[in-house]
Amino acid sequence: MGTIKLTIFFLLFALISCNNNSEKNVNIRKPGKNKLAELNSYFVQKDKERIQNYIERKNLKMKESPTGLWYMIIKEGRGEFFKDNDRIIMDYECSLLDGTPCYSSKTLGPKEIVLGKSEIESGLNEGLRLLKPGGEAAFILPPFLAYGLIGDSKAVPSRATIVYEIKVLNEK
């Protein structure tokens, strides 16, 4: 009986000792909210620099919206600006900032959407509201206005900036 108590005592002592040692050797640190915000700000700034370099290289006359969408209206179109629930049919070219083609109406046919109802990139949703029927524009969507961190799991990789060239086909 004394041997059993002694064995239990040593087992408990060994378990407690192992437990204390593992706590001393493991130092897990989670990034704080400020660190994540700083990292996000860094990525947003780097994306903006890449976009500005692209615009300079291509000698484009683009403007930046308050949300970070870059746009150039080539042809305004006629009538009223598009708004929620308007049906839009458009030809488009979608590519990465380095020129890699992603999607095109030449291969997929014209895109038809209902503004505010269809699942499209938030940057494209914003950009189309700058147009009228028959309008044409170029949009540059930074990752946070496009497909974000994960991409679209098809042609758009993670954290990709995309360029849209749009020509609205429907006229009023």
C-alpha cells in the first residue's frame, strides 16, 4: 500500500513538472488589433502605389474615388446615371494589373446584371453607377474592391488588382 502511494506521488509530481516546463518553453503571441490594422494599411498603400505606377506607365487620365476605385470615363453615355435595379448589358475585358486576361465578353458573351442585385465586385458596382446607357469606362479595382484575400478561385488569384474595360450596350 505504501508503494502505491509513493508511485502515485511520483506520477503526480512528474505530471506537474512536465506541465510547468511546457508553459515556460511555449510563448504563443497573437497579433494585436493595431498590428493587423497596420498590416492592412501597409497592403492598401502598396496596392495604391502599384496602381499609380500602372497609370503612369500607361499614361492614363484616371481619378480615384473616396473608396479607392480608380476610374476613367471614356464616353459618358446618354440619359440618367445607372442606379439600383437598373438592368445593364455590357461588353467587358477583365485583366490583372500585369495584363493577364481573366474574363472577357469576347469569350463569355456580354454580361447582364441588375445593379445592386447581382453578385459583382463592389468596385464594379460602384463604377457602373458613374455611367449612363451607352457609356464606356476603365476601372481599376484594388483587391479590397475586387475579390479580396482569396481571389475568385478561377482566373483571379488572391490579393489581385483587376482592370475592367467596360462598354455599356443598352441605350435608353
